[in-house]
Amino acid sequence: MAHKDKKQFAVIGMGRFGTSVANGLSSMGFDVLAIDSDEQRTQAISNMVTHAVSADSTDEEALRSLGIRNFDVVVVAIGKDIQASILTTLILKDMDGPLIVVKAQNELHGKVLQKIGADKVIYPERDMGLRVAHHLISPNILDYIELSEEYSIVEMKVPKAMYGKNLKELEIRVRFGCNVMAIKRGNKMNISPASTDRLTEEDILVIVGETSDLTKLELAYQDS
């Protein structure tokens, strides 16, 4: 069993996304309960997680018998069955227990999930598409995370045009309205970089800002 201070997760739906989430959380040392109606899928992941159970998540009694309301976070990662996704979310909401994170297939599905009380709605396919698009704009972009409709975070490999310069000289905030939150260098993370810190070829910038401003920044350094 997990330490009382360690969050416990349940992941419902062992498709590619659900399996990846469950395996990732487990590899980080968290207790993970994997649930799927297909016994073959639960057997396939049983060695990767703390517990794997074959159950129908649209059956309220089945979820209650698993003690699902005692988990800190439940990730509903059900694939193409939108009806099952919505019904599962409704049942979890009625239990008034865990934080509910739900995978949405599209914007309409996401709106329904938000209206019925999902705490967080995620769009894996859309988000991956955004990451690919931003990487195509600038090969220096290593990762892209949308925080909201207006704001995002990017991890940006320092382009050649920035080598040897410090943050004050680059004036990223003045020119683009974006803030450098941190500088990664190897295994070290500088979460409060000074304006005089000079950038090297090895550095990765973690930058937050309005999505439109970040795009301007990416375009400005796309060829360097």
C-alpha cells in the first residue's frame, strides 16, 4: 500500500493513453489502480501497476466495491465510447470523493464533461497536434503545454542567436511579453534565473506567456 502522504491514482480505460498514464504514474512510485472492462487489457498492464481490475466503470456498485472514492485522483481515459465516458464521470461526481480528470474526444465532448462536473478535461490528440505544430514552426521547441485558452508554457532549446547573451540583453519580456521561468542546464534547474545569467548551447529555457506572444517568439528564432 502507498504511504498515507502519497497520492493514490485510479486510471479507467487501458487504451494507449490510459496505459501510458498508468505506467507513467507507477514508474514515478505512486500506487495505481488500473481498471478496464476488457480482462485482456488489465492482464497486460498488471505487472506495471499496483493493482489491475476488470470492471464496468458504468456500474456504480462495481466502482464503489473497488473503493474508488478513497483515491486522490481518478483519470477517466475511456477511448471512443463517449457515452461510457460521460456516465462514468457522472457516477464519480456523485461519489464526491476524488479529483476527476477526463480525456475528451473533441470540444463538444469536453464541454459536456465540464458541465457535469469533471475537475479537469484533457485533449491528448489535440495537445499532441499542438506540440507537433509548434515544433514545425521552430525546431528549437522541445515541449509545449497549453495552460488555458490564452496562456501556454514552452520548453525551448537555446537558439544560436542567444548563445553567450544574458536575459537582460535578450529582453524577452520587453520584446515579446513572455517570462523566462527557469533555465535547465543538464540535470540542474535554475528556477530563478538572474538577468545577468549568460546562456550556453546546452541550456533549455522554460518560458510562459500568452499563446500569441509565444508564437511571435518562436517565429523570431525559427531559423537560428
